Amino acid sequence: MKPYLSTNEAATFLGLSPQTLQRWRLEGKGPMFHKFGRRAMYAEADLQGWASKQARTSTNSLTD
């Protein structure tokens, strides 16, 4: 197992597009990431933790 995943790998892991993760980084949303120089990398544990927090019981945003 790799210690960190690239944006493309993280997007695949989450079932999202790389562009979504890039946009979320700019907006301060989404999973935690680490910067190594100019590269944004994701720890699998951070992705799993973030994904777990996305669980909902309704699509109504007023109930979150």
C-alpha cells in the first residue's frame, strides 16, 4: 500500500473526478490533503474518515 495517493488515485478511490477534488481544495472543502512541494497528496485513512462523515439519512439539506 502506498502511503499517499495522487489526486487521480484519490478520485478513483472516492468515485469522484480529479477536477472535483481540485475544486474542493480551492474552496476549502472535501477530504484533508497534504502538500509536498506543488503536489497535493491524500492519505487513504483521511479519505476513509472523510467518506465516513458523509453518511446521511436524507437528501434534504435542512436535516444535516
